[in-house]
Amino acid sequence: DSGVTQTPKHLITATGQRVTLRCSPRSGDLSVYWYQQSLDQGLQFLIHYYNGEERAKGNILERFSAQQFPDLHSELNLSSLELGDSALYFCASSVQGGGAWNEQFFGPGTRLTVL
Amino acid sequence: AQSVAQPEDQVNVAEGNPLTVKCTYSVSGNPYLFWYVQYPNRGLQFLLKYITGDNLVKGSYGFEAEFNKSQTSFHLKKPSALVSDSALYFCAVRSAYSGAGSYQLTFGKGTKLSVIP
């Protein structure tokens, strides 16, 4: 158990809908990263938050957004869902104030299925 | 831009034999390199990392990895494979000079390791 929690574990929804994925980082970790894992694209970095501030964006669609709250949990919002958005979504956290050499700890993921 | 290549989609090895999972990388400046393992329906688990120093890094569950700067490689190894090692293995890289204070990882496509009893 990495100490990172994600809810829900599974999510099934229809095209055009909007969903919210939630992540709670390990105690004390200020950084939260979101990744998307799909069969064709592999593991893709989406976005990074540090202590409530957005630090970097990767291959994140405009239909997707995220935020990190004062209690450090993070939410990833996916809207106008398309079939191709079906994937595993992971969040990861890393050590408070850590440098680039610190490993990230991954949550169990949320499996999103868009029908 | 940084990138990782894992040239083998699948590696099969007999239980008790040594295993190697290959990884090559491209990054500006010095690399920080990581190996993660993913079991079915689970998140990624950290195995080991290279930051600097000794080119042979030891990690969890008896795994080790060898950093080779001239070949830009970071191959994962284990002297004696177990059936329970069967999983998906990911190599990842980030640059020591990420800039903008962000340290996102770039992952390879993953290598499925099957250890045959």
C-alpha cells in the first residue's frame, strides 16, 4: 500500500458526460501528479500540482482540468467524455519539497469506461 | 524532450534463471532513472532509482539495475527469477534540469515479464 488513495475504483459513464476523479496523496506530500494509462498511448503525464498551484501540464486535453485543495487532495475533472477517454487514471504523490530525484508513489488508479 | 525506450514488449524467462529487462533513455543533462512494477489491477510500485554514484543500483525484491551512461541504458536485472516476478515493468526518466519546478516522469511503454515455472 503506497499511502495514496483514489476514488472511485471504477467509473462507467456515457459519452458527453462529466466525471470527477479524486486523489488523496500520502501524508505530508505536497506534490500530486496525474497520469493516464491506455493500451495505445501507454502512461502519459497529464498535470502536476504542488501545494495548490499548477506546476506543469503534459498531454492534457482542454476538456480535462484539475485542482488541488488546501487539504492537498486533488481532483481531476473530465468533461464532454469521448470513447477514447476510457483508460486507467493514476495519481501519484512525492515527498514534500522533494527534488527531481525523489520517487513518486502511485495510487491504485481509477478505471474509467466511457460507453 | 525526454524519452524512454523499452525495446521488448515481452520477456519470458524460466524460474530460477537470471532476467534482464532493457531500457534506454534520452534526456537533456544528467538523468534520474526509475523502475516501477505493475501487477494486474494494481498501481505502479517503485522498485529502484539511479541518481548518481555507483552504476549498479540495488532495489526491492532482489532487483538491481545497471546504469550505463555511454550507452544511455538502465537495464533491470535479477539473478534468479521467481514466478511471482511476473508483471509489467516500466522504466522512467526525468532530467535533473526540469525547470519550472516540475518533475514529471516520462515512462517507457512497459515490458511484460513472464516467469515460467
